[in-house]
Amino acid sequence: MRRLRSARATSGSYTNCWDTARVGDDVAKSVAELGAGRLDASLANRVIYADALGRGLGVVEAKKSGPAADEVRALAQEVAGILEL
């Protein structure tokens, strides 16, 4: 796993967060090494994903509209197109 970096919040306290730019670069590199195609749709790092999972729900079940629901629908539509469903 990537190391966590410390980010100073406006309150002056420190919190741990992922260095998401580096994680994204690592994922892109791994995809290229596999020779796999990259999807146009992507999922951002959103709290709703963890919240929905913790409640035993999918994102669209937890909140039918919003950016996360739009991302999941776009991803499902793109995968369905690849699988010719």
C-alpha cells in the first residue's frame, strides 16, 4: 500500500489521507502494463461509497441522484456496452 501523507486541516490538526494522484498514476501504469483498455467512466473517491457499503446498500440505493449515482450508472452502461448486454 502507498504511504499516507499528512495534510494540515484548516483547524490546525493533522489528518491522514491517501496521496490519490500517485495512486491514480499507479493504477494507470498497471493497466497499461496489462495491455487492458481504459474505461472512460471513473469513480471518484467519495464518502457515499463507504457509507452505502456500511449500510449494505449500493450507491444508487443509498442516494438515487447525485454525482456518485451518475458515476455508477455511467460505469455500468460502459461495461454493459463492452459485454454487449
